[in-house]
Amino acid sequence: MTTLPARCERSGLETASVMDVLPFKPSLVKAVFRDVTSMHLSRPAAWAAASVTRTVLSEIIDGARRAAAQEARKKLIPGDLLSAIDRNVEIEVGTGWYDHSPTFRGLTGVLYDAEGVIVPSPKRSRSRRPSAVVGAHRFEAGVKKLLRSRRATAVPAMVRDLNGIASVFLTDLARDAATVVREGGAGRFGTVTLATSGEPAPPPFLEDSHRALSARIGDGRTIGRDDILAATRIQLFGGDLRQRALTEARKATQNPSVG
């Protein structure tokens, strides 16, 4: 009997590659979007949102790894997260989690009411209504998979912070995508570009600027891939992270099996 060589079909390899870099499954993305809106989420949109979340969390983990390496540590701790954000403002996302995490306690400022009395931090809601904070545990499997793919390990408190940031970020992305659909485009949000002090600001990315300001194409009941890209521009500051997230999201949705 002749042994047939293993078939290396291009579409199969692309599927495996995309799955390797998307630790947050489209089914989880759709569940988060259902918590936010009754609009239908297309399959390409779910893959795009999963890709954007993966790109953002990867950047956070890599920044934390660099901070840990400077102290000759391999296991990430919450302090590494703070150091990473302090060094790179682009990764300051999912800020709704900050009020619920001991890691950020005291860093978000003390609030006072009109009479000068300190306003206590919000307590965890006991409502059964889903929220980004309550649902953060759903991201743990994906976060751990992403940590392994970045060759990183983290203490439980750090994993919880990554879960929370991912959950809040994706929830915010869902809200903005729904807003884009309702308002027929993202032109009113404009753009923000970061520049290092003393260096000239980078030129705007013309293709993205044009698309962001153009009218939306599609029905008013479905969130599509381009709506996710528009929401990504809203959520992320102008800079390398935003452009990388947009590029990776487009790549993730080029696979025929995603359509």
C-alpha cells in the first residue's frame, strides 16, 4: 500500500494559524455583544473583535514581561502591569476594571462629593444582569492560552486583572460598534494621534482616516466587520497599537471560512 503524503491545503493552514492567535473564541465575543446589544453580530465581525482583543492583550502582556525582566523575574505580577501602562499609554484600556481591582487602588484618584466627603469606590453589583466586571471570569481560559503563547506565566492576581481588562475592553468595543451602526458611521468621533515629546507627529493613515469619516454601508440591525474596525479606532489612541490591531483584524477575516 502506498502511503499518501499529508495534504497541506492553504485554507487549512490559514485556519490553524488564525485559531492559534485567537485565544478568545468568537462564541465568547458573541456572548459579550449579546450582553450589550440586541443587534446581530456577523461572523467576520466576531473574528475581528476577537483579533483586536488578542492584539491589545498581547501588547499588555509583552509590556509586563519587559518590566519583569528588568527585575530578573519570569512570573508576572500586578506591579508589572502598572509599569507597562506607565511606560506605554497606548495600552491603558479597559479602565472600567480599575475601580474593581486592588492593583489600581489609589491610582484612579479620590473622589469627593459637593460637601467634601470622600465617595467610596463602587462595590461589586449583586444584580443578575451581566456586566463586564461580573463576566470577567469567562476570559480566563483565553488569557491563560495567550500567556502560554507569549511564553509568560503570571500569578493569579495578574491573571484576574488581565481577565477584567479584556472583558471591559471588549464590552466597550461592543458598545462603540453598536453606536457606529445606530449613527451610520464613526465620523463624529474623529481621530487622535500620539507623538513622543520632541519628535514630529506621524502623518495620518489616509486609508483609515477616509474610512472612519465615510458613511457606513449596511443595514441597521447587523454589526459588521467594518463596524468593529471603526469601534477599534474609537477605543485605541492613534499609534502603533491601533494600526497593528486594525491590520491583524483584517487578516483574521480574510480566511474564507470566516465569511
